[in-house]
Amino acid sequence: MSAAHNQTSLESLQCHFTWDLDRQRSFLLQQRDFLEDIGTEEGNRWLGHIYNLRGFIQYKLGFTEDAKILFNKAADAFKQMRNADNGPWLVVNYGNLAWLHHHLGEPAESQAYLSKVDALMREYPSPSQDELHPEIYAERAWTLMNFSKDRELVVDLFKKAIRMQPDMVEWNTSYVLGFWSAHKRSDTGVDADLLEKMRHAKEQDPENLYLAAVYLLELGKTKETIEDEARELGSQVLRNPVSSYSGIRPLLRVYRHHISVDEAIDLAEEALKTHPDQRYLKRCVALCYRWKIMFFSKSRPRPGMMNSAISLHEEVVSLYPHSPLKKKLDLALIYAKSVHSQAKAEEIYQELFDRDLEPADKQMLYNYYAKYLNFDRQDPFWSVQYHMNAAAIPEKSFYRVNSIRYLEKTKDRGRRCREIEEFLENLQEPTL
């Protein structure tokens, strides 16, 4: 096979290397931590996909041997989950391995995996002549759900997969979660149609506690009484393996809004007491402490609570050394509320300003610093400036929207009214 023909064959593969997954290094590091926190418990129906994406991220970060190990783990996970040595679910995985060996300068091994892909596609053709196999659509959709801001594409890919193979429960669940993710920032909650879809998906997938927690979170926005269901779900979450997909984080939000932040703290601390070495649970406890300090203390928090919050946030920063930005910003929030540590908050911000951050990270930093200036330094003039700095970066994100909303509320008062109005009128549209 000629080099040109080999390259063309590689480019025609459906896999992570051909799905336009180029992202900034800080995002890759953050997603690597996220995927590691999901865990590798048996029974996770997305385990093969998790290993595939982790392998691709390791490749992009320059760890090719780790990538090879993870791609091979993905193949083993698929075989175990599907109880079969072969099947269309391996097409993406073999495509990844073909590309990896190509980049490693191993053409024979690359060609072997290309041949395996060809054999699988002949043996397991797509049910629809003009479309890809549903297994490929499902894996690409799941990957983009964790890697892209284009939620409409995620939903469309899941719809295609489900239309051809409607009996895959996890695809239906992830389709609904992808739909929810596109609308979750709404203060009034999702519409009645999506809420009904979530309820139906929960009935079809009763063991998915993440979906159950998200459903309760949205149901609570309709003012229904959900305390009993939340506490029951809390008991179930505590009995399950630790994972960022266990449902504990959205459930803690349910507790915060519909029961109390103190019971949220109790739930998170009980989970951590059972699994004291789990960094993800330490993040959850730290989040609850932050809520207590930021939103639920009419006066300065007790020194004991503040000391515990600072200590735990400092530990969380150390546990995520390769993606510390958000954790450091959360630590700065806590420092700013402490009588004895306010100078440390300013030190963190200045240290981060001195770094060469990527645009999305810089946007988040500007948004955090703007709030710090407004609420902790009582400096609304410069707070406005940093909100404008955040909004001026054309990256679609929660932080950009948050800064724009602040500016819209501020434009009719203060000394910079006309300047803010002109700034908002001339904003660039964000990119995906």
C-alpha cells in the first residue's frame, strides 16, 4: 500500500483523530481529570468510550505509551461489556489504534488495524445505507458531549443512533442529558416536554443516579416538594461506588436549594468519611463549605468552618496539580472571606495574572476577579472594567454570559453608563 493511499484510508476513519477534537492544553488537562474522576468501576456502560477518550487526550498531551495502554483497555472493556470478542463498537477503537501506530512510525501495525476496521464494517454494515453505524454515532455523540460546546450536534448524533438502534438504554439516557445540558442554565428550568423526557428516561434507566439527581434538580424548579425523594436518593448515592457520575454533585445542589446547605455538607462529609482518599469527594465537600461561606452566612463564618474550608480547598488544589486554575480561584474566594487570609487572595489573583493563560482561562479569571473587586474590595469601578475584559473575549461560556448580565444591570447607574452601553453594543459574537 502506498503512503498516499495509507494516509487517505486513515483520514477516512471514524475515530477521535478525525473528529476535529483540537482543544487548548488547559482544557485537555481539565478533561483528563474529569474522566479519571468518573472511575473505572465494572458495570459502567460507557467504560470503553471513557478509555478511548482518555487515550486520545494522553496522545494529545504527548504521552503516547499511556495512549496505547488506554486504547487497549478500551478494547478489553468493550469486549467485556458486550460479552463478545468482535462487534461494530470496536470500529472507533481500532481506528484510534491505526492512527496511533501511524504517528509512532509503525506502518505495519497501523495497516493491521485498518484491515480490522474494514473487516468489521463488512461484517457489521450500518442498518441505513447512507449513514454510519449507530455505534459510531453514539460514541462520537458521547465524546462531543464531554469535549464540545456544540450541544445541538450532540443531540443530533444521539438521535441518529437511537433511531437505528432504539433498545440501547444508555444512549437514550445520554441523549436526554445532552439535551438538558444545552438548557440547564435556565433559571426557570427546562420546559415541560424535556422534563417529561427526563422522567421517562429515568424510568427506563433506574440505576442511573446521575440522571435521577438531575431530574430532581429540574423538578425542584417547578416548586414541587422533593425533600423526601432527595433524601432517599442521597442514601442510594452513598451506597454506590465513588464517581463524578454517581449523581452526588447535582444532588448536593438539590439539597442546597430544597433542604439546607447544612444537610448538603452532612451528605458530602458522610460520603468522604466512607471513602477518605477520594479527591472528587473532597471537591464536593469543599463546594458545600464554599456555599455555606458565600451564600448562607449572614455574618462572618465561624473560625472553625473557615479554617476547615481553607485547609480543604488548599488540599484540593494540590490533588489536581495539572488543572489547578478553577481550584485556585475557588481557594481565592475563601481567602477573601477570611479576616486573616485576605492578602493571600490578592496573591493568587496576581500570580494568575502573571501567567500566560489561554483565552477561556483568562476569561474565567477576569470574571472571578471582577466579583472579588465588587464584593470584597468594594471597588465597583474596576469591577466593571474586569467584567468588560471577560465579556470582550469571544469564547462562549458561563463566565462571559455572567459578566454581560452584570454589565447590563450596571449600565444605567454609576459613572460609566455610556461607556458600558457602547461596549455592549460593539461586542463580538462568541465562537463555539
